[in-house]
Amino acid sequence: MRKSAQSFVGDRDGRETIQMADPAAGSPVRRAVVETRDLAVAHHLLSQTYAEHHLQLRRPSPEFVLRSQAVTAADLQLDRLTYGGWARIVIDPIDFVVVSAMLDGRLSLGSDHRGQFVKGEAALTPLHRMVDAVWDHYTVQAVRIPLSAVTRIAGRHGVEPAGLRFDGPAAVSAAMCRHWMITVAYLSRMCAGPEPAIGHPLLSAAAVETTATAALAVFPNTTMGVDYTPGPGRVPPAAVRRAMAYIDEHAAQPIAAEDIAAAADISVRGLQAAFARHGDLTPTGYLRRARLHGAHRDLLAGDPTRGDTVAAIARRWGFANPGRFAVEYRTAYGQPPHHTLRS
């Protein structure tokens, strides 16, 4: 990614916003760092970022502080949020998915506040209804996911957007809760550094897809109770060829399974079945192989004396982890990527 343009906005309440954008190659990445002891400022920030809410403090407290370190890209937000003191908060209905990974303190959900979450647990904020919560000296890594991304993934499992419902705020198991924590760690790495990987359109699209999929796997919802339905029937090889041609042509772009299926003129389920019957790769696997081939071409054409690097080329093709890219590349081409670049 080329050097990002940056703009800074500050105010008397200690709020600083850093906006970074690469107009040629990256989607805008917005950073916001806030620390305030002013309750009105805290209320405004949370209302703008999440939803309008009604706040009740147990008593005025010198412990009260709100800290927020948020990174937003492609409508996905990761926010390390600290709320000092005790507060009851009634949140207006939201139409996006918010999951809070508890790092410290206690969070209680529900009118009786019996649904309690502590360090190491994750809580999904209920959608489309008022939420009564208590925050007690808590720190979380909050992830906000666009609902459209979650319903798109659910659609691949036979659930229409209007039929998607989350049935509880807690993870379905301790193992799946740990999976959510791993997902948050992955997002944190993607958002780190002066030129975060999530700013690249391929990587931001992958981050949205990964996070939305994790939310559906970790928290109870209607996709977990979908009855088996027959497969799409015979899918002609021509549909697979159309899908492969589309992937080959658009591998450098942030495409999803729905885009590939539309190009092949079949459903997403039909696309998955077609690849299973006519090849040894999934559509996602074929796309990853096409991107690996694109990186191979760029390595062959690259020149270290011009400043070309393996990491930059890998990132251009959607590989955020250089070490993992090197392993995949060596498996496919029999040599490390830096050998190809220098040859």
C-alpha cells in the first residue's frame, strides 16, 4: 500500500480522530481515540458509534472514565472500550451485530441482569429490541459487523435475511467462545500498525467475511436449526467453467461467493456442489489459488531495486500474513517467494 493520506481532528474534550485513506488501492481506515470523564461526551460518543441510549449512574464517581480506541474499515469496527465505574444503560434497538469480548470487569444483560459475562467470555448484543445492561468497571474488545454481511453468510445455509434470528447473547460452548477470541485477535493484527492490513480491499472483504461467519458459528441462531434440504441437482460443467473464468478475471478484486455464483448463473449452493463434483477445490480454494498465481506473476516481474518486496506483493493479492504466504507459495512453486523475486 502506498503512503496513506492523514487528517487530524481534535477538540477540547481530548478527542482525536485520525483518518487514513489510500485513494488508489485501499479502502478508508478510520481511527478514533477518545478519553473523557465528561458524561455528556461519553453519551454522545456511544450514541454516534452504537445506538442512542439512556444512562443511569449509581452515584457520581471520580472513577468514571470512558476510553475508546476504535478502528473502522469496510463498515467493520474494532473498538477497545473501557467504561470506569458502575452504570445501568438501556440501549435502543440496533440493526447491526455487536459482540463484546470481555477483557476485564463485568457485563450484565437482560431486565433481571442475570446474564452476566466476565473476563474471557463474549456477549452478543440482542438485535432489534431494547437492551437493558449493567456495565461494572469493564473493558471489552467490541466488534461491530454489518448485518448485511451476516445475512449474506446465513443465506448460504438456507436462511432468508428476514428469517435470521440470534437466540441468545452467550456462545454455544466454551470452545466456540475461544474461537471468537481468536477471531478478535486476528482482527487486532489486521488493524495494527501505521498502514493496517485491513485497509486493503481484498483483506477488508476477507475480514468482514471471516468475522460474520464466526458470529454465526459462535452464537445461537436460526442457521443452526435449518433442516436438511435436497441438493441443487446436476450442475453442468459449463457452470464450473464460467465460475472459474470469472474468478481468474476478478481475482485481484474483493469478490464473494454470491458474485461467482451470479457469474456462473447458479445458486451459491449449486456453485459449491458443482466444484465438489467437478474438481478438488472449493470456490474459495480456487480463488485463493488464483490469487497465489497472481502473486507469482508479480514476483517474476518484480525488481527489488525498484523497491518491490515479497510482503507488498503478497498483501496486494490478499495475503496478510507473509509467513503463511511463504509456506503456501513454496508448496505451490517449489521455492521461497524471495527466490522468485530475486531471480
